[in-house]
Amino acid sequence: MQTEPTNRRSLTRLWHAIIEVAFIVFLFYSNLLMGEFTASNGAGKSLAFALADIFTPANFAIALLSALVGYFVFEYLRKKL
């Protein structure tokens, strides 16, 4: 029983891209969370309220789009330089 060889290089590149995009999304949401607590530090403001306020479909779309643009820009610069 011989197993079919997989293209490990393409899987490695895919995981590399997923990790980089996820990290950019993480940075986006951490920045939103910090801004939520510094800009509007009201009475009774809890972490749960702030998380519910920043995790919206619009924010996720913005985070994903900016992460993909950032990933492709940095990949372009890595190859160019």
C-alpha cells in the first residue's frame, strides 16, 4: 500500500498565509478593544460589553479585507526586496 505523495511545500505556504492573516486580524481586534476602553470609559462598561460591541460582521469584514491586503503587500515586498 503506497501512499500518494502530497505537496508539502504548498501546504506549508497555505498554513503560513493563514497564520499571518489570523495574526493581522488579531492585531486589528486588539486595537479595537484597546480603543473601546480608552475612548469610552463609561460607568458599568465591562469586558463582555466591549467584546460584544467590537465583534460585528462589519468589523470582521474590515479585519479580513485589511488582513488579506496586508498579507499580499508584505509578500510582494518580501519577493521584491
